[in-house]
Amino acid sequence: MLKEYYCRDVTEAGCDEAGRGCLAGPVFAAAVILPSGFYHPVLNDSKKLTARQRLMLRAYIEEHALDWAIGTADNFEIDNLNILHASILAMHRAVKGLRIRPGHLIIDGNYFKPLNNIPFKTIIKGDSKYASIASASVLAKTSRDAYMQELHIEYHKFGWDRNKGYPTRDHRKAIELFGITEYHRRTFSLLPADEER
């Protein structure tokens, strides 16, 4: 069962991101503040859920959370900063988008940069341990998937409705055949290694 909080008696926001390993598109992050006693039996790390479960949970979280916000860093920022720092930038933007100022942050992963003197704790696999981080995981993932679905309308040759920009065999084959778009991350290894071709 997911834990309700890391710090008791403080307004705590959970943060997570989605899309770090993709070849195209932004990295999305979410920050979520949950009410005391929040519970949903299906809630977990978004990677362990089906697309249908994630969408159901997204609606539930958005309705029941005290506050939530989404932040992004686009592929140009990813190329300029690197994916780690761009992910942190997206999380900073999500936290800044909250209407309620949190008194503490819990972050999925092992690295974060301080923001506005808010105390924080990084937690490896936090999205499978804490409800607020799991909720942020769901919102970041579903928001990014919806964004890539929209991009697919214009760039249907890359299969972003299915692969969401991740480095699948079909996605890399499409890059090989059609070249890259303005949404591809140029500092990533976009094509298979020579020995794999």
C-alpha cells in the first residue's frame, strides 16, 4: 500500500516526470498535493498501469487532489540543458504552477535542485512508494501521451500515437526513412547503432 506522506503535518507535494527516455517531444512533469486520507486501490507507478487505468486515475486525481499542476521542458531545452536538468526544470515549473505553496516536496529519483527554499526529499522508486508521487506519475504520463497523440496527427509516419516518442524499432526506422522533425531531440541517439542496421 502506498504511503500517504513523507513528512507529517506539512503540506507536501509529490513530483514526478514522464518522457525522459524518448527520442522526440518534451519531458512532462507533475506536482500533486493530496488531501489527508486520499486512497485509490489501483493507484501505483504509472508504468505498472494500463492506459485505461491511467486515464481513469487521472480524472480521479484531478477531481480529488487539493492542487495539481503540469510543467514541461521542450526538446530544445532538453538538447541545451541535457535530459536530467530539463526534467528538473519541468518539475520546477510544475511546482511553481501550484496555487498552494507546498511546505515540503518529495521527488521521484535521486537528484533535484532546490526551489524557492522549499525543503525536499528525493526518493528512488518513489512513484511506487508514495501516493502523491504516484499521482504525479499518472498526471505527467497521461498529459505527455495526450500531447504526443496530438503531434501524431501532423507527423503520423512516426507512430507517435503508439510509441509516444520512445525509441521503438518502428520509430527509429521512420527516422531512417523520413529524417527528423522539429520535435526530435538532436542530442539523443536517434538511429540504431551501425552494427544493428
